[in-house]
Amino acid sequence: MDNLEIASMKASDINHVLRHIYETLIENQDGALADYIPELAKVDPDSFGISIATNNGKLFSIGDVETTFTIQSISKAINYCIALELLGKKAVLERVGVEPSGDRFNAIEFDPRTLRPYNPMVNAGAITIAALLYDHLGSEAYEYILDRFSLAAGRQLKLDEGVYRSELSTGHRNRAIGHLLLSTQAIEEPVDAALDLYFRQCSISVSATDLAVIGATLANLGQNPVTGKQVFDMTAVRNTLSVMFTCGMYDYSGNWAHDVGLPAKSGVGGGILGIVNRQLGIGTFSPRLDFNGNSVRGIASFKILSDEFGLHTFDPTNRGSGLVAHFFDH
Amino acid sequence: MDNLEIASMKASDINHVLRHIYETLIENQDGALADYIPELAKVDPDSFGISIATNNGKLFSIGDVETTFTIQSISKAINYCIALELLGKKAVLERVGVEPSGDRFNAIEFDPRTLRPYNPMVNAGAITIAALLYDHLGSEAYEYILDRFSLAAGRQLKLDEGVYRSELSTGHRNRAIGHLLLSTQAIEEPVDAALDLYFRQCSISVSATDLAVIGATLANLGQNPVTGKQVFDMTAVRNTLSVMFTCGMYDYSGNWAHDVGLPAKSGVGGGILGIVNRQLGIGTFSPRLDFNGNSVRGIASFKILSDEFGLHTFDPTNRGSGLVAHFFDH
Amino acid sequence: MDNLEIASMKASDINHVLRHIYETLIENQDGALADYIPELAKVDPDSFGISIATNNGKLFSIGDVETTFTIQSISKAINYCIALELLGKKAVLERVGVEPSGDRFNAIEFDPRTLRPYNPMVNAGAITIAALLYDHLGSEAYEYILDRFSLAAGRQLKLDEGVYRSELSTGHRNRAIGHLLLSTQAIEEPVDAALDLYFRQCSISVSATDLAVIGATLANLGQNPVTGKQVFDMTAVRNTLSVMFTCGMYDYSGNWAHDVGLPAKSGVGGGILGIVNRQLGIGTFSPRLDFNGNSVRGIASFKILSDEFGLHTFDPTNRGSGLVAHFFDH
Amino acid sequence: MDNLEIASMKASDINHVLRHIYETLIENQDGALADYIPELAKVDPDSFGISIATNNGKLFSIGDVETTFTIQSISKAINYCIALELLGKKAVLERVGVEPSGDRFNAIEFDPRTLRPYNPMVNAGAITIAALLYDHLGSEAYEYILDRFSLAAGRQLKLDEGVYRSELSTGHRNRAIGHLLLSTQAIEEPVDAALDLYFRQCSISVSATDLAVIGATLANLGQNPVTGKQVFDMTAVRNTLSVMFTCGMYDYSGNWAHDVGLPAKSGVGGGILGIVNRQLGIGTFSPRLDFNGNSVRGIASFKILSDEFGLHTFDPTNRGSGLVAHFFDH
């Protein structure tokens, strides 16, 4: 498909592009389900949905966009945003860096210069954020963050109990990271409570449409464009999008920044959340993962969307910066 | 100083901001000159200049903006852009990755998954790019890239012979990297010619104003806004800016993306080149470096500029996206 | 002092050498007490004792040889020996390697080829051994190993409750290692019981003389030369001495093998246990540690003893192999 | 086969054991030829020979013990011994450590505490030794070390020109290591001369019997027991055997120390040199290598020999210490 002439497009054209992507990629069965816990392998591997929410509250979607799955690592980005707001950037950055690491997401390595986790998108950093939130919010921490996630999605989200129980009983590596964080004083006791919060945040059930609306909320100065409610602090959003851009897609983050060029975060549940600043939130769901732990069809969907609509942050024509919103909004 | 009310600003205000930055930072003598080769330690440590070029060719500057220094690692970004254009993205990415590494710029580590250098901003990646350019251009390679650098700067640049000779005779670590790249077949013989090109590209003399104009050329669809000449391929620019954003500031890249939020590249000669896409090129020069090898005053200058004018790529209000150019242009 | 003419020496000469070592080194106040737990910093930093036990049960000693301190990592060697005996070499080596690692003793790295701890002398390997022993012996495990340690020392040893409680409450890094071992299935639950055994084994109180007698037991085919009781399996002793030789002195192991040339194990409590196969056990105690965690005066004492009596395993004249025992025995 | 009753054995029994080993292992075709240079893959993969030289000059052997092959890394041990003698331990240890590394033999990592190569058995350390020897001996260096190797073998050895040329033209990784050593000032120019010496020393042709006699020379206070000539300095031998014990068998060194328990060095040409201090030199040749780069049949041969004759350095009964020599000598 040639690049679209965007200026003359209509909403019907958007749906046409989404259909094209869906039909092209539904055949692609590459990748495998995450199976480190049995619960994750229970999803329908063929599920596939793409949802787009504009910053004036319109939705475009195709496929299994209401099917729920666990949010997993996508929660790391949202919690980082909440932590910046509640604790301030200075307090957060004393405990977690913002440098890409070059290591696997579950690496048990800290930045040797600071003994802090490299960034809040690797497990060590996300567990540190969970510990900071627990320290600040106490035993209400999980309810609090679930409320914020729900506000961003525009509907009441809930825990996938099966996945949560499974993570709780098998998350030995994350427990190891928690105790290591204690040993370097990056976090404080009670480590079990911090880990419980982390396991819970990862086990929240969402749909592709939820991700799209959460993304649109981040794209829209932190205000949910569907409900009109203010959810996130604007300054915290800026820093969150930066970290998503540099570190959001595991060991593929640099390639993603290079080729897709959008702040995004993936989870091993099969979801990807992407943001076109001030314009769109995009959510995809397809549970087969590549070697890096990213959804195969999700990445392919974003690549086409970015190319078709000029969404790349450093697109030289900046096609996406004004035209897209205009286009999606009519 | 409070954030400026941009809509009502005039060019005189820009000069006011530049003066404010200059006067604030001229007192800062933190950091130390690069001294791994004696030639680099010969510069005046107190030099300090900031230059801004708009994408319609206007210049704003303060301080030592005509003082020349060696471009050093900033050349890596420009050569990556040229290589993408000449050889195509596919051929380049077969030899060099685009992932941040978490390692020092002169690390002798390759991505264990691919045995390729992590990205073109670390020495191993830049030497690979030099080898690809030499392989493509032959013995004219240096003249060719010097011409392209000169076109981007809008004036004829030249080699700092003293620094070049010094690099040539002492660059043992880079020679080691070159031979290691041969051993993994990331590059091919003649390795000495590739290294010579690399040492030359790093020894090109530029001023802060040259960097600003080169930046404006990258910001302006690859066309030099002062001379009107087309210098870089648009698509190559997009990918170059992405890599600068994620990997351009050595081990500080993530922090830079987080706090300044602009594609940029620093060099141990004391320069920093930053880009506000479609709007501005910014060049700073101050030779005292921090632990990461970045200019101390350069980083501080960019932080203030980014905050004052809302230049951060993920600024939620996107203040910078339209207002700045408008403002700088009047 | 020139090398002694051993053939003509008498026991009085041994005492003369010990006195010489003691007087030379008592002035040396280099190093610092281990202080990662407050209890360890409570010892008298000036304590210094050297004890030698021959394989026919004679003792030579000087200084604070009855002062007790916690055995710490020296317990790793003894427990490895016990595990080999109880479980067999095959079962043990399936879980722990025997390769030197080049990493710090408390490194959180496993051998990348096997995902097993590098060797039983690093914490990860020792915790694995503790888990294997707990798995085999159940809740009686600690009593069992305390009995074996006591048999080797020839007197009833006991726990230093203060140090044990302190380790228990602050051993976050070791807990991290325990959970990581669970995650790679190097060990099985209950990890807390294995860690408790590990913390207890490290907190057993011993004196320099205890170490000397334990060493003589290992040197004497596993039979305590003072009590005449058989304590260790001969074949297990052989493998234990090998691992002590290659990995026993933390990151100084290679230098120790090179310069002292004896199987040995040190602990951060300030003890060093050394063995001259079939001849002697040597115990030293002095709590000031060097950067590697080894007793400063302990290392210096062993260097002089090795040089004076030709104890180096690869001494070309093999002076030590027959003469020493002869000499010490008269 | 049960362990032999050594006291009653005769030389005919030795030959019986060698025949047993040969017949058992000749069927084993596991492993693969080294093929990083084409020349190395030209040997007959089925070759197999074992040779034993006693420290009073007797030889016992079976199989292809006169077939020649390149000495490769075994030369590292001999050159370390020569360097200690010529330059003194202090000067050598300023440039090369003696710690096992846990890394591959061709790793491009230095000890982070010292920036020196970990030990003289990894390539970086061996190239440093070659540079020290070149610095000391000048352009005669190769002739000098060839003479020393020949004296130790008891016959004039010579270069395998084909292998040497092949190493010279393809040794990019070793060249990289050489330049890296320059950059850390572990060595000085001319690096090409040092590398040439290193490539030559590795390309010296030897047989299994040569290795046995070299080994017996090391075992016999540095005196060749066949020719009666003094070849190595006794003190240097002690330290060389120590490093062979801890670092001689690549990444299998710890396992070798544990199970075989002899100072040894292997080469990718298929040879293994082992030493029973003051008693025997043992040379094996079989070119199929395991994953670690060690001869498969060579390791198996040494395991049987060590078990049968109690040669393990830490054999508790010390069976090997006196009986073997006695036995082999009658």
C-alpha cells in the first residue's frame, strides 16, 4: 500500500487501514505464548485486536479489542508516572535511574556507577517504584493504583486472580531482585509488601481498548479524553513518555525508537501501549511473543501505522504532528 | 527566571535568554579537559559559546561561537546519516545495531545476540560505519565526508592536523576495536584505512555556529537553511535523530532524553549538537567535561533552553512544536 | 631470616619461627574489620594467633589461639566435604560447579554455560550446598553439621547467637541469591530453611587452634589426629582440597596458589584454615581484612611459613613433603 | 579395571595400563578439530598417542607419539616460566596477574581491579609475556625461546610454517588484544613484533613424546632427565606449575584440578602436557577437541592415569608421591 494522502482522508479511510493491517497480520503465527507461569499460556494464541483513541475521545478499532489479558510490564510505565507525581522527580531518581541498560528486562544487574536499577522499565526498577509507592501509600497502595489505572482506562479494572496467585508463588527471580534491592538500600522493608504490589499491578486485566484510552490520556495532557477526568500530572507524563521512548520495548527499544518512533510499553501478556503525543493512544493485543518478549503482531501493527500516518516522533515532515489529529477527528 | 510567556516574545527576548544562560554558567568551572591526547588539552578551558540556527536561516548566539575545536564523536551522527543514504538502511543495520548499550562509549563489547556493535554512537559502531563508507567510497572517502560536513555547516571545514596525528599515533584502543571487528567479520580489510577515516572524521574543526547550522540542516528536512542546499536524505535524518535521542550523549543519554528531550550528540572536544525537529539547530562549546565525557556547561545550557522554550520532544503541551519557530522567526 | 636448614631443626626451632612471625607481624595494623554486620566489628582488632597441628596430633602455637571468632566462609569448605560424602560427587556437581569465577565471592552471577553457581566457595555455591544438606538431613541438618565440625575440631563447638541473629536479619544479598537459585532450580524450597542453615554454619565459633586441628584432620586422611576419630571421607577430602586450592581465598585465590601454594579457606571473621596434605593443619586468626576479605596478618603468616618450611604444593624440591612432618614430630 | 596394587607393579604393568587406555579410548570419536585456521583442520583426526617420561629419563608410550602437531597454548606455560627466570617475578607480575578469570581463553577482558590480563594462560596474558620477552631479547627472541623449548624436549624443534602463516594472516582477535594491551600500557610498542613472537611460539611443532620430556624437565627441578641439561630455573618452575594447576585447561581448569589434580596445559593443536611434580611428565595427543578446546581423549587418558596411579596432587594417601616414581623406575 502506498502512503496515504492524509489531507484528504476520512474516518472511513482509517477503518480501511486498520482492516488492511488486521487482514495482513492475522496470518502471522510467529512467536510463542509466554509460559513462565501456566496461567499465561491459557489465552487464545490467535487473539488479535487493535484500538486507537484520539485525544478528543473518538475510538477506532478492529478485532478482539474487548478481550482482556494481564497488563504485565505496561503497568511499569503507569506506575512510574504516578510515582513522579506523588513523590517528586528528585525522590524517585534517587532510587531509580533512567538509562537504558543493554541487559534483559529481568537482569539482576544494577548500574555500577549508582547501584540503582538502570531504569523503571526493567523489573528491578519497577519493583523499586512499587516499594516507593507502598512506602508512601501503605496497605492501600494497590487499591490506589487500581483506581488510577481505572480512571485512565475510563472503566473499573480488576485483578486477574489466577495470574496473580501464579506470579506470587513462582516469582523467585523477582523475589531475588527485591532482596538485592534491600541489600543495596535502594528499597526498604517490607519487601514482601512491595513484591505483592508489583505482582498485583502486573495482574490487572485490560483490553486493547483500555490500553488505547490509557494512551490517549497520556497523550492528552493527562486528561482522559473520553471521561474528561484529569488522571495524570502533566510534568510526570513528559518524563514517562521519555523513558517509554528509550526503554519501553525491552531489548528492542532502540530498534523501536529507530523504526516506529513512538513512546510505548509492551507486556508479556501480549499488549502494547503506544502514544502519539497530544494526539492518539494506540493499544494492540496479540499474545504470541518474539524473543524479546514483545507481541509479534503488535510490533508489526505499529510499524504499519507509523509508516502510513507519519507518526514517527522524528519524522522529518512532522506529518503526524498536526495532520493526524485533524484527520482522525473528522 | 520564570518560564517565559512565549507567545509575546521577540528576538530581543531570545538574546536576553542567551545572555542569562551565558552569565549564569560562565562561573561554572566544573569538569576537566579531555586529555587522552595532549592536543586536546591545549584548548582554552574557559571558552564558552552557544549558537542557535533556525530552520529559516536566522542565527542567535553568544560567547565564543567562532572558536574552533575538533568535532570528535559528533561526527558519528553525521556519518551514520550519510551511510544510511549511501548504502541503505538494510545494509547498514546488518553491520551495526541501534540499541543503547549501557556500556562506556569505548567499550570493547558487542551485542551478544548479534555480535554487532550496539549502535553507531559507540566507537565500535562508528568505526564500522567508517569501514562501510571506506568500502563504498574508496580512497576519496575522507574528501567526500568532509564535503558533506562542509555543506551542512555552510562553509568549508578543515582537518585539525595536530589532533589527527595525535589520534593516529595513540588510538590503540580504537585499533583494538578495529581488529576485533575484523575478527567478527563486522568489517573487512583494510582496517587501517577505516581507522584513518575514523581518526580524520573526529579531527574536523568546527565552531559552535557550525554545529548550530549543521543541526538546523538536520532539523530542516536535510536542507541547509542558510545556503538553501540539500545536504541530507530526509529518511536518513529521521533514523539519525532517533539514534541521537536514545544513544547520543554517552552514558547520560537516558537522563538527557528524560530531562532535555532532544536528539543530540556530544564530543570530547567540548561540543554538543542538538536538534529541535523542523525548527532549530543548537550548538554549544565549552571544553570542560563531566565524568561521562559531556560538556558541563553545554548540558546546563541545553537544560535551560529546553525548559524555557518547551523544547522537550515529549513536552505535553507541545509548546515547542509551533511556537518556538514562530517566535524565533520574528 | 634465611631459609632454615630443616633436616637439623628441632621443635624448639618451630617455636622460634612462630615467635619470629608473631613479632614481625604484630606491628602490622593494615586492613579493617568486617563491618557489614555490627556484631563482626565487636572483636578486638589486635588479636593475633597462629596454631599448627601435625598429623600425629602435636600442637605448636603462639598468640591468641584460644580466642574465638565466627568461622564464616571457612564453613563452606567443610560443608562441601560433608555434602560430597553424604550425597556423592555426581549429585553435588549437578548443582554446583568447581570452576573459579573471577567474580566477587558474593556475586550474583552463575556460570552462563550451566546456570549453576561457579563453585562451592562463593556464596551462591555454599547456599546451594546448604540447601542440598537441608534437603538430605531435614530439620536436624544444623545439629548434624555442628557435630561434624565439632568432631573435626576435637571439642564441642557452639553457635555465636549474636552473629547468627545479625546475619539472619541483614543477609538480604544472600536471600536474593537463595531466591535466584530457586528461580534457576539449582535448589528447591524451603529456601528459608537453607538460608537459616547457611547463616548458622557461618556463625559457629572457633579458635585458631580449632582451625589447626580441623586442618590436620583434613590432612590426615579425614581422621582427627588428636582424638583418633574418623571424621571425613577420604575421597571427599581430596576434592575439597582441590577446590580450596583453586577457589579458597576469594579473589586472591590465584595469587595464593602461586605464592603460598596450599589448600586454604579464609573467612571474614578473620580466620584462615590451611592444609599441608598428610602433614599439617594450620589455623591463623587476626581480624583485620584486606580488600579481598582475607586476614592481612593471616596471609603474611602463611607466606612466611610456606617459604621457611618449603610447604608450597609445587615446591620443586618437595622439601615439605617428607621433611616437615619428620621435623615437626620430634 | 580395579585400582592397581602399585607396590607390586612392574614396568610391564605400566605398558599394560597404557594399552588398556589406548584401546578403550581409540573408539571415542567425540569432539571436533579446531578449524579457526584451515591449517589446523589438516591433521588426521584419529591420531592418538600417550607418552610418559620419568624424572630419571625412562619413556613409556603407546600410539602416535612421534606424530607432530603445533604446540599452541602449551607454549604459554613454558614462556611464563622463561619470563619469570629472565625478568624476575616482580617485573612479570606487574604486567600479568595470576588469577583464574572465569572467562573464555580469548576473552578481551582484563582484571577490572588492575587492568592487567587475568593470568598468563589466557591469550591477553600470553601476548603480554611475549611482549616482555621481545622487549628483553629483541629480534633474537624467537630463536631464544625455540632453543629453550628444544632443550626441554631434548631435540631440535622447528616451526610449522603453514600454521604460522595462517595465524599471522587471520589472528585479528589476537591483534585486537595486542592493541588493547598497548592502550592500557600493559605492553609497549612494537606490538607487531610481540604478536609475531606469539604466533611463532604457538606454531612450534612437537610430538606427544616431546611434551612428556618437557613435562619431565619441569618435574625434575628444571633439568631434562634424558639429556641431563639444566633448562629451567627451579623457582620459576614452582610458580609455573601453580598457574598451570589453577588456569591451565581453559574453562575446564577447575574441573581438571578437582578430578585429575595435576598441573597441565592444553593446546588447540590437540596436545596436553601434564606434570607429576618430581616424578613424571605426561604428553598426550589427540586432535578432536571438546567445547572448551581441550582434547577429548587427552582428558580421558589423564583421568584414568590419575585414578590408576593416585597421581592427584591432593590424593589423601599421597600414593603418587613416592610410589609412582619407584614403580616406573623399575
